Amino acid sequence: MWKSNEIREVTNGTLQGAAFEASSVTIDSRKLQQGALFVALKGDRVDGHDYVKDALARGAVAALVHRVPEGIHPASSLIVVPDTYKALVDMAVAARKRTHAKIIAVTGSVGKTGTKEAIRTALAGTGSVYATQGNLNNHIGLPLSLANLPRESPYGVFELGMNHAGELSFLTRILRPDIAVITNVEAVHLEFFANVDAIADAKAEIMEGMPKDGVIILNRDNRFYDRLLGHAGTHGIKNVISFGAHEKAQCRLIDYALTEFGSQTEANIGGTAITYRLGTMGRHWALTSLAALAAVTAAGADLADAAAALTHFHEPDGRGRLHRVALAKGVITLIDDCYNASPSSMGAGIAKLAELYAHNGGASRKIVVLGDMLELGVASVDLHKGLLGILEQYSIDKLYAAGPLMKHLYDIVPASMQGAHAKTADLLVDAVSGALQENDIVLIKGSRGSHMDIVRDALLTLTHHNTKESVDAL
């Protein structure tokens, strides 16, 4: 993947020790693969130079450093540069220049990782594809992911995240995507923006690194569609593909239904009628698949093969994955959606819960276990209270809430809906586990900082005879 002379040239570094060839690039000595190049980044709390010796001992072929750490064997291969972070970015830029891959970028307020994974799955049905691992989508994760792009890959799919203006502008100029998807614009990270309009403008920064003949894919159902379309015009990008249920969407959802092992979607993709299966449940995943197929067609891949591959697409961990959990009181269905939360994703999660309830014939209770939604700024209290409408719309039976912000919602729901409230997620575990009944459908959701994974893990650990089954068994 990377020869030492290439790294030295693109980083203006100095090689110490023997020449080498690295098979991958990493910044984590604990997870490196044999033959990797270890990049020693210095952060606010951790200095990667302290782990160079360990990285080499674990099988790193060399290290990229801006100082030679003590205790390193004199024969060790090192490339010394003035600034290891800048060197990582330089490698990413060089990787982009040398590739012939179609580069697809994904951003948005919610649904980035799911959309990225749906595109990856769809393209895998047409050939090989490289994609961001997990959610390595920030100023470190994106350059690291791009530096690992295989030379021969025909497609590269990258997730770009942000919570401040200007961040996407930096990332997109490194990535220079041929195709970009903006999943949506919602009230997320409002703590760092004056309003949601400003968030839309920040998401539009992804267009700054695109060529004028690039393709931008926009959510036609989102209220900021016209604003984003205007940004495309400003940047001279004429190739715009819309997706959604909107009657004018070019990639349009026609029909959607749950099946025993997932769901079935009927759509029109750029004038082609197509029906395909998804390994996921939830209408929002059907809409996600439209964005994925829009990206696939824009990349020139085969639509039929891509759609067929989506039967293998499943929710990423913590983003709506289903488990059938056998507790002492009986089997429940657990929706693990505790990776993150915003008002819009809360709505999608609750709607999915209601879909499953209806699919099961209604012989169960609808339970929501919700943690605080963070980074919403001065609107936090009102946005938490605003969830009352969707709880009532879908006739939620019980609300269990954790955190000071979610207390505002808990206090205004009907008394019959109140399950329990606790200051923190760990203090809510006993109340939830003690109240569940056979056939309950339980949604667990909250921002990462609310640690709702504690409740999820506790329920999975408490399973009767330690039985846990995925949605494939439902």
C-alpha cells in the first residue's frame, strides 16, 4: 500500500533505518495489523510517541514520528517529520491523487453511518469497495481512512462528520468527492449554531471540494432541500439527484412493508421501477436505501445487483439493531438505538417501535427507555418536551427516562405513561428490568453522553439462560 520512499516524498520526511512497505496505516497501537505503519499523533491528553515501542513490538513495520522516542531499537524503521498530523493529511491527499476510484462522501445531521454502510453493502454487490470503518469521520478519522484506501479499489465511500462550521470545508478539500450525499438537516449540535439554517449551510460545505461535474444527492423530503439546492447552484454543481417519498423525488419511495426477516421496498430509481428486500426494519431505512441506490447509479454501478445486495444490509451496532431477549418473565424485543440521539432520530426510532408493534399484531406493550439528547443548546428543554407529541401519536405505553433533560419530558407525559425516571442511566436499570413483561417491545435511545448502552448491556446480560438472538431469528 505504502512504500517508505513514497511516504518520505509526500511528507518531506527523513527515513531512519531500513526501507519498508506498509500494508496499512494506523494510529492505535492496540489494534494495528501486522505490517502497518504506526502514526504517532500527539493529542491533548495522549502522545502517540509514547506507544511507538509497543507498536513496533506488536508488528508495525515502521512508525511516523516527529521525534524519536527513547528506548527505540536503532535498527527500527522510522520516518521523521516536523508534524505527524500534517504528514497524515499529506498522505491522505496523495492517496486521493493516485486513486482511480469513484469517491463517495456521506454527511448529514443523522443517518451518516447507516447510509455509508448501505452504500458499501450495495456496491459490494457489484464488485469490491472500500469504506470508512465505523464512524472515523472527523479531522483525524477522515485522513486516516483515506490514507488506507487501496490503490486498486474501484469505489471509496467515506463518512464526513461535523459539529462546527468550517469542519466539512476542511474535510471535503482533502477528500474531493465525486459524489456526495447529504442525508438530512436537523436540529443537531444546536449548541454550536445560531439556528438550523446555519447547520444547513455548514452541511453544504461538502460541495466545496467537489468538481463542477460531480453529483450531489439530497433528501427531497427535508425542509432544507431548496436551501441546499441553492448551494449546489452557487458551487456550479448541476448534477443533483433527489431521494425520498416526495412525488418529485428522482429516487422515490413507492411502497414499503415489513416482512418476517426485514422489509420490502418498492421504488422508482431514476425512472426504473424496482422492488428489493432489506435486512432492516423501519421506514427510515427504506429511505436510506434510496440514497444508497442514488449513489450507486451516480457511480455507474449496476442498479439491479446493488439492490439485490441490500438484503444483506443490517443496522450498524447501536443504530436500531433488533435483539430477541429471553428474560425470566418471557421474551422481549429490544431495539438497540443507543449510539446517539436527536429530535428527528428519536421520532424515527419511536415510529419503528410502532411499526414492529403493528407487525406483531399488537399483542405487546410499547416501551421507550430514553436518555438525554445533548448539544441542543438553549432549545434543549423545549426539544425534549416536544417529544410528547410523538409519544402520544404512537400510543406509547411506558416511558422510562434518564438524565436531567429527559426529566422535563417525563414530568409532562400522562401519569399512566410514566414508568420511572433516574438521574443517570445506571440508576434506571433496576426499574426497567423489573417492569418488563413477555412480548414487550423496548426502544433504548439517547445521546452517547447519556450512556444508555448501560441499560442495553444490563438487559442483555440479564437474559434468562444468557440467551440473545438477533433480528434474523425474529
